[in-house]
Amino acid sequence: MMKASRGLTEEALSKQTDPSLLKESGLFKQLTNRYSESRGKFLIFSCALLMIVAVIAITLFLMVQGLRSFVVDHINPWTFITGMQWYPDSATHPSFGALPFIFGSMAVTLLAAVIATPIAVGTAIFMAELSQKWGQRLMQPVIEILVGIPSVVYGLIGLLVVVPFMRIHFGGSGFNLITGALVVGIMILPTVASIAADSIRAVPNSLREASYAIGGTKWQTIWRVVIPAAGANLITAIVLGMSRAFGEALAVQMVIGNARNLPHSLFDPAATLTTIITLSMGNSTTGSVLNDALWSLGLVLLLISYLFILLVRFLSRKRVL
Amino acid sequence: MNSKVTNRIALSLIVLCAGIMAAILLALLGYILVNGVTSISWRFLTSESSTFLAGGGIKDQLWNSFYVLFLTMLLTVPIGVCGGIYLAEYAKPGKLTSFIRSCVEVLASLPSIVVGMFGMLLFVNYFQFRYSVLSGALALTVFNLPVIVRVTEDGFRALSRHQKEGGLALGMTHWHTIKKILLPAAFPSILTGVILSAGRVFGESAALLFTAGLSTPNLDFANWNPASPNSPLNMFRSAETLSVHIWAVNTNGIIPDVQTVANGSAAVLVICVLLFNLLARGVGKWIHQKLSGKA
């Protein structure tokens, strides 16, 4: 392709005396054709518009389908969100209370963030501040490979390693809230670490030098200068990790135990919005009340994801630097 | 405590964090490979999975994974690259552009299960594609588009301005400058990103659960007519992929050798993803050497 432009230059130079030849060869016409310019522009523009179409379509479709349970089946939205009982298959009093799942999702997300943040931020500081060489050579590939490992594999490891571990040391079945949070926490580690490392690298060197100049140790510099300066971006990294943890479905479903009650402790089985959708969607018939209620859970999932997106936007707009 | 001691302690804790991260990777890979490789055999890779007997393989699932991946890439790459070119070259700062950017951001951060549910509504039910390879590939296209858009935009932005100015100075139109000069120059970085995203698509499961389905019809690998229902190439048959298979045997599986099958499948999956990773690095380096004339 570079040849094409070079060829064009040579051709243009050699045939300067006779411009009609250049026109006949068609190359000139082809490369400066206004029609193809507008055709190309149209192609490109329509592809870009497709993104907008996709987002609007996802929102609209899930909105319409998710509101069915309130509009068609007359479930009260308030009891839906605050109800504690999820017994859709009860013949006499089917009840659709989604609070245990909303709570489960929140709990898994927060616990995962608590588990992941120290290790991820520590790794990020190591990569960006302590040892650029090892960070580049060792930790960068480690993080890239961890990001690439499919979530099902994290779930499988959780099932085969973490669940038996919990069963032996903490009793019960081993399928519980904290197991789910642990698996997801490990899963979001690399995401948080790599974004956190970027935000630490973005802190200007002059700040560090100023701190060293007044006799600060490495740790004082990191703790008092670098971390506050990277502040909002560090939090963005954590929130992005949380939004990933919130949306994770299969890995959580494999280890959390799928109980429909509100868990009383970290070692009780629980369920999240994603796990109940994963489990029940296949067994419900389209148009049934259960199916509609599941779509409403999907809508709740979508709305909370939007909240995360807004939060990230808000945080990244407030750039300190 | 004096500040030097604190410094020592804190810095060792930070090194410890990095150590934990590396240890997690080693433990994960070690566990998967050590436990899984023993159950991988030629027979495991080339025999069909069984619903209730021991000794099933993953031939169909492996094929489905690659087929869905291929179709997804066929759809995503052109659309994503065009979208990225728009953002890098044509987009003028303004409301529309920032809206498109937000949409890319939203698409990138939606949970994959939400994309799967959307795919179920639109492709499976509305377009009547049923649980099929095509529905799965379309859902994954939605899932993968923002990645390709970003990769392309970054690739274009990393180019030097002189390349573009050179093209325009020759009197070429903007479009031809993009097509003949900028796109080839950005090709290596786009290709690397595409291969990396392929690894992500290959391992994706939640979006496929409700679009490609949990079963595969009996495939006849001698029949390559895309229209016949048991052909591997048929786009309108349901297709359980490898990663969905791992989940399915653990959740609803009644086969006695769940662990062997799950470990073996996970090992195959991880090895494939690692190969995609290595390929992406290798290809990027190779093209870079070729273009800079060092090879």
C-alpha cells in the first residue's frame, strides 16, 4: 500500500509533461474521486452509528421486556424490589421478591472489591513505583495472561479448590457468599491492577522529586504524594473492577450455592441477580410470569450497570491532574 | 516507629502483593494444566461428548467454539475497524461524537449476560434464529465490537501525522489516504488487538448461554453442506461451545466423570487462550520487524 503512494509519486513526476496520460491510466481518477470519498465516508459513518443503534436497542428491548411483569402481570414494582420471598412456582401464592438477589449481587461486588483492592493496588504500586524493570518484564505478562483466562475457568477452580477448602475449614457445604466473593475478587484482580498502574504512572515525576527533595522516604512519597495524586483514577480502577464483578454470572453461579433466602452470614449460601437469571431462564416458558419476572431482574441488572457507568464517568471527569 | 522501618515494612508488603499476584497465576495455570493435561488425549479431542456415560470427548464443542469465533470475527472486524476509523479520523468534536464514544463505553462495560439476554430477545426470538451458531455469533459481535473500535482508534492515533499529510499532499482524498496509507500502517497494532480479543471471545460463556444454546445436534463431519441440519457448517443449529460445556457439565451434568471432562476442557480452553496471547505478541513483533526492515 505504501508502494501505491510511492508509485503514484513516481508516475506523477515522470508524466508531468503529459497530464492526459495520468488521467487515462485511471489511477489519478481513482484516488481523487469525490464519489468514492463520500461512499467511504458513508460506510464509516454507518458503522459508527451502529454503536448507537446497538446501545439503544439493548436498552429498549430489555426495558420493554422487563416492564412486562409490572404492566401485564401486575406485580407491584415496590414489592418486587423489597420483597424477601422468591417463590415463583408456588401454586397458591407465587411471590416475587428480588431483594435477596439484589443484596447478594451488592454483597459479592463489595466483598470482591475489598478482597481485590489491596493486592491489586499493591501490585500496581510495585509495577509503577518500585521496580519498573520487573514490572515490565514479569508483572505485565502475568496480568495480561490473568485477564485472558476465561471466567468459567475461575469458576471451575473455585468449585474444585475453594469450595472444598471452605467446607473443611469453615464447615457447611462450602458453597457460600464468601466463596463467590473470593472467586470474583481474584477474577477482577488483574483488571484493577492494570488500570491502577496506569493511573499511578500518570502522576508527574516532579511531585515525587519534590517529596524526595524534602527528605521523604520512598513509602512516604507513595503514601502521602503519589496515591493522593492518583486518587480519583485509582477509585475509577476499583469501580471498574466492581462493575465487572457485578456482571459476572457463571463463575459466581458455580460456587455461591444458589439459595433463595437472604444470607445471614458470610458463610451462608446466597444468590445474585445474574445467578438466578442463569439458572431459571432456561426452565421458564416464554410469556409466563416467572419468565417476565426474570426479565425484570435483567432490567434491574441493566440499570445498576448504567449506574456503574455513570459513576465511572463522574469519577474520570473529576481529574485532579 | 521511625520512618525508615515503616518504609521497609511497607515496601516489603508491596512486593508481597506483587508476589501474591504472580503466585495466583502460577497456581491457576499449574492446577489447570497439571490436572487437565492428563485427561487430554487424542480420543478426548476427537470423540463426541456423552450425556450420561463416562468417557465423553469434546470434539463438537471445540469445533463450535472455533466456528462461533470465526463468524464473530467475520462480523466484528469490518464493523469495528470502520467504527474506529470514524472516531480517529472523521469524528469532529461535538455532541454526536461524544455520544458515540459514550455508546462504545457502555457497550464495553455491559455485563455479558445482559448482552446474552438481548441476543435472546432480538436474534433468538424476534428474528427466529432460535438457539443457533448465528445468534451466538451476533451476540458476541455486540460484545466484541467496542474492543475492536478502541483497538483501531488507538492504532490510528499512534500513527505519525506525516503519513496522513503525505497522502493528502498528493491530492488523494481523505478516504483513499485512509485506505491506502493509514490502514496498512496501523495494521500491525490492529491485528494484535484483534487476536487478543479473539481469546476473549473464545472463552466467553454467559453471552452464549441464551443464544447458542446448551446442546449440539449429532454432527456429521463428512457432510459439509451448510444447508443440511447435521452439518458442522450449518449456522442455524444449536451449538454448545467449550466454555459453556465446562459450566454445563458441572451444573446439570450427570456424567460420572465430570471432573475429568471439566478439567480436560478447561485445560484445552486455557491452552487455546494462551496460544492466542502468544500469537498476538509474536505477530506484532514479526510485522514490526518486517516493516522496520530488520528481518
